Amino acid sequence: MTVTIALPSKGRMKDDALAIFERAGMPISAVGNDRSYRGRVEGWDNVEIAFLSASEISRELGNGTVDFGVTGEDLMREGFSEVDKRVEFCARLGFGHADVVVAVPEIWLDVDTMADLGDVAADFRARHGRRLAIATKYWRLTQQFFSSQHGIQLYRIVESLGATEGAPASGSADIIVDITSTGSTLRANHLKVLQDGVILHSQACLVRARKDSHAEEAVVQAIIEAVRAAL
Ligand SMILES: Nc1ncnc2c1ncn2[C@@H]1O[C@H](COP(=O)(O)OP(=O)(O)OP(=O)(O)O)[C@@H](O)[C@H]1O
Ligand SMILES: O=P(O)(O)OC[C@H]1O[C@H](OP(=O)(O)OP(=O)(O)O)[C@H](O)[C@@H]1O
């Protein structure tokens, strides 16, 4: 059996992932030229590398079309409902840190916690004639956090595919749920994170698609151990 590992195809996530595999004794080279989306691992003939975008990697892991992948925990948890049944988070890799957060306009002086926001949501229709609107591309994480964890039911999700932080100023939503690392985009848009508004501390992970065939494959365990030893 050939084991496929999907790695980020660009940016810092790619560089950081390649560095970890190098330290793990699994040096990766592109098949063909540098722009190739296939790679190999020197000395590991039954392993192949597929370079994909971080969101594609999470999808392929969830569908079981690759064996391993390096991607953000946020993308895995957003993409699939019972994600731990589909995949195993084998290792947190220490890069790609970003938090999925609930942020509201700074001028909402009385709103600092999810409980405060619950009060706002409950009054919103009476005051404004519509539900509180949340801009996000993380609709699953938002629903779980608002409805299941905080019992807030009165809101509407406005799907955002980019520039989410601009939604409150442009009037397309009242608040946002988005990823932040340095916080500078939130500050530039006069938004503040609620005190208990961190939905997920995400980072890049080595993720394994759960497949029965992996039990008999020594190479599967060898990959996990090599990467863990490199951390
Ligand atoms: N500052 C940040 N902004 C956005 N994502 C970040 C940041 N820091 C870490 N990440 C992580 O990077 C991953 C997303 O990477 P990337 O934007 O390359 O993915 P993608 O959506 O597949 O790419 P593309 O936008 O080209 O389709 C997520 O897991 C996210 O948590
Ligand atoms: O807290 P900060 O360091 O300011 O980072 C946060 C920004 O980074 C992300 O955008 P990015 O363009 O990287 O990714 P996206 O287009 O996938 O949202 C995110 O959506 C924020 O806009």
C-alpha cells in the first residue's frame, strides 16, 4: 500500500510543514520541478506527497482520500460534524496558530461576554425588527458555540467569503466570527473579542484519516512516531 500525505502547497504553512518532516528524517522533494503538486520522501518509497490547499487537505482527510494531512484544526472542525470519528489528530505541530473568535464593535461598551451578547440577541428583534446578524465562514463552529454551548438561538448567520471584519462597518452584519492571529485586523476594524469569545485555539496538526487498513501498515505508525519525535 502507498500512503499519501497531503501537505500545504504554499506559504508559511508549507515551509513549516516541510521543516518538520525534514527534522523527522523524512526529507521531501518535489517530483519533477518545484511547481509540481506531487512529492516524494527520500528513503520512504511507499509514501507519496500531495501538495494541496489547506482547505482541500481537510476535505480529503474527511473523505478518506488521503491517509495523512497537515492542516488547521479549525478547518477540520468546521468541515465535518463528528470529526473525531473520521480522523485522528496525531500531533499539534506548533505553527499556524490562530484563534476562531466572536468579535463585536468596540462601541458596544456594555457587551464584554457571551452572556451580554445573549441579552443583546434576545432584545434585538424588538429593537431593530430583525435578528442579530453574524458574518462568518465558520457557520458550523458558530452554531455549535452559540446554540449548543451558550443557548443563544436568536441570530442569523450571514455567510462571508472574505473581508469578514468589514461586515459590521458596511452594515451587512452586526458582529463576526473569524480567525485572528495578531489581532491587528480586528483592531483596524474597531472590533473587540469577547472575554469568553474564543471558540477554538487552532494550530496546524498532523491528521490521520481513520481507515481499517492502517492497522496492518507499519509505515502508518512509523510516520506518526517520526513526526512526534521531531516536535
Ligand atoms: N493569520 C491567519 N489568517 C488566516 N489563517 C491563518 C492565520 N494563521 C493561521 N491560519 C491558518 O491557516 C489555515 C488556512 O490557510 P490558507 O488560507 O492557506 O487556506 P486555504 O483557505 O486553503 O487557502 P486559500 O485561501 O488559498 O483557498 C487555517 O487553518 C488557519 O487557521
Ligand atoms: O489577526 P490578524 O493577524 O490580523 O489576522 C487575521 C486575518 O487573517 C485572515 O485573513 P487571511 O487573508 O490570512 O485569510 P482568509 O482570506 O482565508 O480569511 C483572517 O480572515 C483575518 O482577516
